[in-house]
Amino acid sequence: MKKRFAGTAAAAALLLGCPVAASAAVDYSRIIENEAAYIAGLAQPSGAIVSSRTAKVKMTVAGGVCTTGSGDDYYKIEPYQANLAVLGMLEHPSAANLQTAKDWIGWYVGHANAPDYNGLDGTVYVHYAKVSDGTEVHCGKYDSTDSYSATFMSVLKKYAEAGGDTAYLNANRSAIETIADVMIDNQQSDGLTWAKPDYRIKYLMDNAEVYDGFGSIAWLETNVFGDAAKAADYAARQASVQTGIETLLWQPTFGKYKHYYYTSPSVSTNWTTFYADATSQLWPMMFGALSPASSRASDLYDTFNDYHPGWSSMNNPTGFPWSNLTLAAAMLDDRSRVDNFMASARSNFFENNHPYPWYNNQSGFAIRAAKLMRNKTNIAYQQHVTASSNAADASRLTDGDLLNDWTGAATNAEWVRIDLGSPRSFNRLVLKWDADYADQYKVQVSDDGVTFADVHTESAGDGGTDEIDTAVQSKRYVKLLLTHRSGSGGASLKEVEVYASEGPNLALGGSATASSNGGTASQAVDGSVTSRWESAASDNQWYRIDLGSMKTINRVAIDWLRAGYDIAYSIQLSDDDVAYTTVYSTTTGDGGMDDIRFAAANARYVKLLLTTRASGSAKASIWEAGVYYDPF
């Protein structure tokens, strides 16, 4: 089903109980901060950034020959993956993260070949760090040369833009240009680059990355190195890449790109093949070679979702999460699929020690998508703020920067007021406190900025992040009245975010029973993504939630364990736990996060009838089951 729908088609979809993804309460800023910290935590003392600490390679190394399958445990250092990880980490450019990025840059420059086995200077091999002592080795191999160079240039540009040490870049200018020229070494007269000299395939994904790489080094030549002539040369090469993509890879008759070019017409790109045929169609937009505002970009994205609707639930044939695609979704304002993916990633990866098959670059893309989606959907973003004190710093509350704050005076009568510019509908606020916070405060709203009404009162705040659900408001002004401080100093806030979001989870903390393993049924309504309920190892199970009283509901969200879900199941509602009405059923469930809307109904009991387990799922297992009434 396409994401874009309107009018009667949408209404029909809801009435029929079609599984339309809904916006979950995703804390984008939490993803930005935590995943950046995860990437930084993958850094070795040498500056290398390993792909994962939960996925290790067992191998022996002798005489420059690596043999896998036995021997010592090693972490993999994949330069391409690390580059994409650091790109995301730099969306949260703390001093520590800037240092981690600088160390990575130094590692990459220090490990550039001169020359490699193809005779090229500036390439970098895949390396491995021994788990026991950090010793690093390589096996004289790389996956590509064009993309490694290109994504490293993207890192350098982002590092400089984020406030990195440009003197350090200037000191390493010669080495950086040698690495950049690897793209030139692979570029052919048609503008496209080979993956590597001994693998003369011109991939769409690689060339989209090279497009951004040439643009990045051109920017560095202009803004850091001050060399207009070299900037113009790199910019011209960037233009020739785009010409090559348009003339050799774009197929206007079929409305899609070739996913690679060897000799025409040697390749047939099939939308049904997830990787690389279908996924590559999104790469030109993701790396700047195609405008997200173009009809081609939206058509390609819609077609991709038609053929691969399960990707946002991590259901794809590769077995990997593919958070890369959330960046494309965010660029095209597809909040539902971004949120669907992030909710599933939270339980399966973000807060579960990032197990295999999660790699560092997956966090990099997740950060970029989360920040883009936050800034597009947070209606307080970059809006005008006034405050009772330190007014010059008040704008920090809506600037999207999690590394600065506003601090009030040391009184119990401080306030901040956000002008949304016009009356806006919202029902959720996210407050990001610094170390000192207000443990008592009120959220107030107003039409005119003069007369305010309370919509939330907090009497026992504990700092950190406060996520506040309110009744639906349509107001221009939002005010925080800080009535008591946690300490002797002034309360400090990093960000105030305002959203139109779903209503509260009516199942949270409620009563749940099940056909089997009933003692753990409550673990799927406890709000924790580190505990779950799982059924017996058989079909025809059920899981039932008692909401405690009659509620109006129109949405159920089921967060399945990736390896434990039902392909066929139904959702039923009842007011007496005797007579049930089915509001949704499917025989094509794909796991991950199922976010299901139906016509609003009154019920006390919600039952999941789990009739058929998916192939490979020994048991049905649910991290969390949420029940909602969504007003939007």
C-alpha cells in the first residue's frame, strides 16, 4: 500500500482495518543522543571504529593470509561502514564526538595505501582488531575503492561544518587530496566510476555516493583549503557523474535506474529483487543526485514501497535491518514508516545491546533520519521563545541543538513561552532537561499569549526526558511555568518539542492474560522493551488485555520479536469478555512493528487471536502491545 492517500480512499482503508502505519511516540532526540554515543563507543584506542562489538570474526593470520572459521576473535573495521556511522554521529557534534571523528580521520589517513595491490595510492583495506589486545591486521582486500573515498570526503565536509579542527584538515590536505583522487582514478570517460580497478562495474549506489563525495571535496577546497581551481575541477567531475547517471543508468521508458552498468544492455533491474535492484533506486536522492522534491523521487519511493511494503518492519529478504531506508522516508516526509522502523529498532536493537545483524552504519542512518524527522514534525522547532530571565538564551530551547541550554534564575517562579506563530493542533510535549531541572511545573496554553490555561501539572519530576501527553490542543502559545527547582541553582532545559501525536497507550500498566505463559503476560504491557511475553510453541494461542473500563479506541500496535511472530492473526474487541467482534485480521503478517488502525469503537477487552506462526518462528513473542485512540 502506498503511503500517500487522501479522502475516501483513506477512510475506506481505515474502515476495512487495513494495516496503515501510524505515527508512534518516537523520541527522536533520544535516538540522536544514544546512537551517537553507541557509535563513539565503537572506537578503538587507535582511532579505528569497529563495525560491531557483538559480531566478531574468528580467523587466523599468517604471512599476510587470513583464514576465517578458527583462531582468534577479531572486530571488523570496515571503512565504508565506519564513514557512514561517523556521518550520523556528527549530527550530534559534542566535543567528545568531534574528537572521535578526528581520531577516525587520522586513522583513515594513516592507513591509506601507497600503493595498494591495484597500484593506487589513497585506498584503505578492511582491517581487523583482535578482541584480546586490539592488535590490528588487514588481509590486503577492500570491498570497493570509489565508495570508500567518496564517503570519507562526506565525513570530512560534515566534520568541518560541525565545528571540527580545520587546521588539522589543512595539515593533512595532501593526504586528503590523494584519497579524494581515488574517485578520479576510478572515473571513466562516461562520468561513472568503477567499484575498483579489478572489478569494473559501475554501480548506481556507488556513483550516487561518488556524486556526494566530489561535491564534498569541492566544498572543502573552497571553504577549508581555499583553492578555487581545484574546487572547480572536483565540481566538474561531480557534474560528469550526474550526467553518467542520467544517460547510462536512468531508464525513462521503465521509470527506474539500472542498478549497475557494465556493457549496455547487460543488466536488467527487477523491482522484486530487494537488494540491490530496488534499494539502489533511492540512493540518488539520498546522496543528493536527485531532488527529493522531484516527481521522480516520489514515484521511485512509492514504487519501492509497493514492491517491498515490509521494510519498515525490518521484513526483507536480506536478514539485515536496512535503517538506510529511513533516511529516504524522512526526506519524503513519511513519518509513519520512519516511526514504525524506529519503534521496532528500539526494542530489537537500540535498547537491546545492538545485537547482530546491527552494524555501526545502521545507527548512522538512524540518527540522520531521526534528526530530519524531528525537525520536520516538531512544531516548536525554530519558533520564537521568550523567558522570565536569561532571555538571550531562550531561543536555544527550540533550535534543535541538544548541546546547549537555557537556564533560569534561581527562583521558583521562572517561565518560558513559545509562540508557534499561529494556532496549531498538538497533544504531546517532550522536555529535555539538563542536570538541574524543575521537579514541579505546569504546562499552559493560550490563544493570545496573555490568558493561559493549565493542561498538565507535574508535582514529582525527576529530570532527564519528560514526555507529556495532553488532550488535543489548538493553541498558538505554549508556556512552561517552573514552580520548584531540583537544586539550589536555576532549572536548565535543553529543548522543548511539541508534536501532534497519538493519544496515550491505554494498555500501559494494565492487566493482561494469555493462553499460555500467563505469568509473563504483563510484560507486554509494562512499557519496557527489555521484557516480553511469548506463547507456547504451538499455533492457536491468544493474548488478552483488560483496559479496566470501557474506552474508545481505534488503533492497536504490536511490537513483535523479530524471530517470533504470527503470519495469521486477528484483533477482537469486547465489552464483557464474552462476545467479541473482529476488527482486523490478516494472513500475511510480517513481524516487526504492526501498527493497525480501524474504525473507532468502544471496548474494555482487546484480544489477539494468534492462529498461525510464521515460518521459522517457534513461538509468538511480543515486546509490547499498545492500545490507543488517535485523534488525528
